[in-house]
Amino acid sequence: MFDVSREEIVGGSLRRVLLVLAGPLVVQNFALVAMEVVDLFWVGRLGGTAVAAVGLAAVVVGLLLVPFVMVFTGTQVVTSQRVGAEDLAAARRVPFTGAAVALVLAAAVAVAVLVGADDVVGLLTDDPAVAAGAASYLTAYAFALFTIAVSDTVEGGFTGWGDTRAALYVNLVAIAVNVVLDPLLILGMGPFPRLELFGAALATGIGYGVGAVFAVALAVRGRNGLRLTGAAIRPDLSAARAILEVGAPIAGQNAGRQLARLVVVAVVSAAGGAAGLAAYHIGSRVATVAFVPAQGLAQAATSVVGQNLGAERPFRARRATWLGVGFAAAALLVVGAGQWLFPVEIARVFVPDLSGTDLALAVAYLQILAYGYWALGAMYAVEAGFNGAGNTTVSMVSTLVQYWAVRVPIAAGGVYLLAADVRVVFWAVTISNVAAALWLTGYFAYSTRRGMLERAAGEGAAAAD
């Protein structure tokens, strides 16, 4: 029921293929979000300042993960294209080459974090308690980068292969360990020391470490043709180059996004203080839950598009993208309606004693975000179409325009030039999401009429030969 062969991906019902591949990814993403919710639940027991500190640290973490998203996406896309072209020996080398590249990056990023965490958070807030908590979280997260590097990259190989259930299993193991360790390390239950925010990040690192071991064990055993063999782990410079070439624009996209988020967080801190930061973090976490179906569908669509282009079937790649747009936009429209109707109840799931200005700002952000949910669903799906074709530059340029030409100017201009309150920043987020969805869908329609997918299919076939 939940298995999809390569033959079905390139020749069967696209509706079924998308939904079956997306199913484990949606469950996986919900589990990841559940882990973040549990983190926030236990951190919330430390008070609003701790929630604000983790919210600040989370934006920095997003920037730290940029190189790993590059390798993860490059690994998934290159693996899917080589599987689609039936070059399985070359496809097996991609995930393990990607993991080696990711570990090198982890070492470099971890050193930078340990050296500069205090200075970075000091630029984003003048609240010493918030800054101290954020720096503590980031210091522990530096060690988590190594386990995340291996776990996520091998998982990307399984996803590109079309084995989304393996990716689900890896994440469930990591999440289960994290969820168990969270209260023990944050609050110091039983024989464990009370590590507070340092403990929250440490639990994440340990969880991903166990997940990484499990991912490698699955690869050693072998699943659906993806097996860790002597040939698969030999250095493959061509695979490394392909991963970086595909992933580099994704790195640029995420770097632009995360840097803009840092600017937005600084504006939120200036306009709303700790209450604004807490509201922004709560809204971001709730949005992460809401986006799960669209993100799972987009991940599945990326592999489906990549394999169909590798098999020289661009018409199926086009149709898969538009089906993804319809499914994702409809799902998030429904989710957004629920969030708009019940913002107080949703906010208090995360921080039960939320009240006063903190509650009012959290409710405002949740309702404003809901207006643009359908647009985010469409945007994720269209980006999957471009990324699966290896045309990741489009997503990069779109994100840079979305954040730096729309979101940041509206947020900063509203606060510093018009003296508006922090709600103008919340509106800047939704307006930029809607604008990006409109121009991306329009450009995908234009590009496909101009033969983008046909050219990608031809290039994939030539590379396989």
C-alpha cells in the first residue's frame, strides 16, 4: 500500500504516486514538528524570557543549517535523477559522498558558533537574559551539527531513491530520543542535571545522533537497491560537484532567507520587546505545524519530477508539479481557516499561562499568518518543480526578492519610518508570502511553455550517457 516502484513513479498514476510518497514525509514532518512543540512546551515551563531566547536562537540556527540544506537538497535531486536514468551504481554513491561533504561543513560551522555565539546574539537583542539564554542554546547546538549532517544527508538519499518510509523511520527514532530527553535535560528530572536551554539543544543533538546511526544501519542492510557497499563509499568527486552545483542556489536561497529573518527578528525586538519576540516564535512554530502537509508533498514532488525527467518524461514532471500546487494550496487553505478561528487556544497549547500583551500579540500574528497559508502551499509545490528539474536558481532568486525586496522593507519601513507597532512586521510576512506564490506560479507556467522541462530531461539523459 505504501510502496512505490520506479516504474510507478515514471509511468503510473501521478496522484497515487504523489500521495503515497508524501504520506511518510508528512508523518515524518509532523513528528519533527511535534519534537519542536515538545521542546517549546518544556522550555515554556522556564518562562517567557526562555521562550524569547529560543525564538532568537532558532533564527540563528536557521542560518547555521544553510550549508546542510544545500547538501541535503543536492543529494536528493542528484540521487533521484540518477535513479530515473537507471544508473543505480552512480546513484548509490551520492548519499555517502554527500554525508562526507556535510561532516566537513559541520566542523567549520561548529567552530564558528563556539567562537561567535555571544557576539551574534548581542547584535540582535539588548535584553541580557534573552541573550544569555540564546547563547547557551547555540553553544550546545554546535555539537548537534555533526549528527544532523549525517542523519539528514543519508535521509536525503533515501528520499531521492523514492523510499520515503526509510526517511520516516530515521526521523521517528531521532524524535523519540529527543522527546524523552527533553524534560530530563531541561528541567533536571531524576539523576539528570538541570541544563535548561543548553539541555534542550543537547537533547536534539543526541536524538539526531541515534537517528544517524539508524540511517547508516538501514543503508548497510540495504533497502530497495540503496545499499552501503565498498563501491558506494569510495570518494566520488563528480557526485560531490553535482551535489554542490544543484545545492549551491539552495544555499543562497536559504542564506538570504535566514539573514532576512535575522533582520526581521531585530525589528520585532525593537518594536515589540520580549513580548513581540515570544509572539513571533509562537507564530513561527505554529506555522511550522501548518506547513507540514505542503512540505511533505513538495519533497515527494521533487523526487517525482527528478525521476521523470531522468526517464525523459517531462510531461509527467509538469503535471506532477501542478497537481502538487492544487493539493498543497487546498490543504493549507483549510488549515489557515482553523488557525484564524481559534488563535487563543492554539497559542495557549504552547505557553499555557500566556496573557496580556504577550497573548494579544501572539493572537494577532497567528491570524495574520493564516491569510497567506494557501500561498505558501502553492509556493512550496512550484519550487519543487523547479528544484526537481535542477533549476534551483529560480527558487533562490524568488526567495531573495520575497525577503529583501518585500518583507524587510515593509517591516523596517513600517517600524522605523512610520512608527507602526510590531503588527506591521507580522503583515510584512504574509504579504511577502502571497507575492512570492503569485510570481512563482506565473513564472513556472511561462517557463514550461518555453521548454524548460524538455531541456532538463535532455540534459539528464546526456549526463547519464
